[in-house]
Amino acid sequence: MNPMHLGALHGVEQALTIGLAFGPFVLLALVILVRRRQDARDTGADEQEQPQG
């Protein structure tokens, strides 16, 4: 039995397919970027609070 091809995808369908394929990776990269910035800011605040000497 041969699978039937329904033809080319519509533009909206192509966008949804690409979004589903790459969207989770883009979201993960954004979360990592935000968390690293928060960690760097928290580390900088901790260093300023410690007394010098």
C-alpha cells in the first residue's frame, strides 16, 4: 500500500510545521538566556554586599 500524498502544504501549514519543529528549541534558548542574565545579576549583587577587606 502506497501512502497518498495530499499535495504541497499551504503557507500557513508550512509556518505551523516549522514553528512546531523549531519552536521548542527557540523557547529553550530564550529561557537559558534569561536565567543566565538573572544569575549574573544576582552574583554581581552578592559581590557588592560583601565587605571588602
